[in-house]
Amino acid sequence: LDLGGVSCVDNQPTLELLVGRHGVFDLIDSEGVNLSGTDANLLSLMARTLKEHPSFEKPALFREGFAVRHYAGTVRYTVEGFRAKNMDEMEDSLRSVMGTSGCLFVRTLLQPPPLAPSLSEADLASPPASPTTTSSTAAPLQKKPSAKGRRRATVGGIFRTSLRALMERIGTTNPHWIRCIKPHSCKSPGHFHGGQVMAQLACAGVLDTIKIRQAGYAFRIPHVDFAPRYRAVLPLGLRRPPP
């Protein structure tokens, strides 16, 4: 077998840049709780802290933001409004009005979100709990943070908490992935844009998977199972009775 020419891109450095300790989300949280913090200070903090990271880039001609080198390409982000959006602040008067509603459902809509602890890359890198884990060993994962370590939940903190829960669930299952490809941007039927489809296939890693299968590492269904399962896609004139 020809083993050359197939290289899988490791996205771990980019994940550490975003959700790791002193990563992008941590820096946004730290600048958000700073009463004198600004979006400009946040950008300056990122440039100082992350300048040596291989997945971080601060273009000289892009003064209002930064760039992240994802496996599919470099994406630029403008920091304007980052702090405010991350804190997700809402006027107390609005919460008071909603809290006095005669509808129970409306009263519960704007309850303060749960306080979330800060997550580091160690949390995401820790192995998920096994389905056979006993209650005594699983207790640390459910332990609530102390009052001293509590802080107001941010959008980034909630996202990382949700991400960790998703990774734990994926680690205890055998997931099957479905790739959704958008054929065009016309918002009307009967169109197909080949370049746009190829870009999505490349970004989703589908083309790399095809190369690996062409090299001889495919998971192939036996013919006796394949034929009756997919005979429906053949024209009627080519179909044969299943064996």
C-alpha cells in the first residue's frame, strides 16, 4: 500500500488557543470583569499573550482585530463589542418587569444564568467518564465550585461548559457523523455551485477521508449487504432481484 500523500491536519493547537488556559476565551472573560476594560485593551492583551502561539496572528494592517489559523484557513475577527456580548448584560429594570409578569413561563425566562467555573484545556483534555464509573469516582465531575471560585457566567464560559458536556457524551458513545453540504447561496431550487461545494468538502475533511479510503483503508460493506441496501438508487432497468 502507498502510505504517502495522506496527512491528517491536527486541529489541537487551535483548540488550545481558543479554550485553553490563557486562551482567547479566558482573556475575553478576564477583560470583561475588569471595570476599566475596553475592546482595545482586550486586543492588546491578546497580542501580548498569544503572539507566540502558532495559530494566532495579529496582522499589522488589521488594527481592529486578530486572526486565527484554523485547519481550513485563516479567519479574521473584529473585537468591537466582544466584551459586551460576552458578558451578555441586561438592564435590571427589564428583569424586574419580566419577573412581575402574571405568566409563570415569562417570569422564568430571565432568571440569572447559573454561575459557571472557568474551564481550561486540562478540563477538555481529561478523559470522559466511563459508563461504568461508580458514583464515588464520578463525584468530582459534579462537584460545585466554592463560593470563592464562583463568578458570573459569561457567554464564553457557558459555551465551554456545553462543549465539555458534549465531549463527555461523545466519549461514551459511537457517533455517526452527517455532513451537510450547501449546494449554492441562491436560496432557490435548481442551482449547484461546484466551487462552493468543494470548499465545504475540503473544510469538513471529507476529501482527506476519501484519500485515506483510496489508499486501501476503506471500511467496505460486503457485497451481499451492499446490493440490497443501495439497489434503490439504480434506474429501474438496471435493478436485479436481491440475492
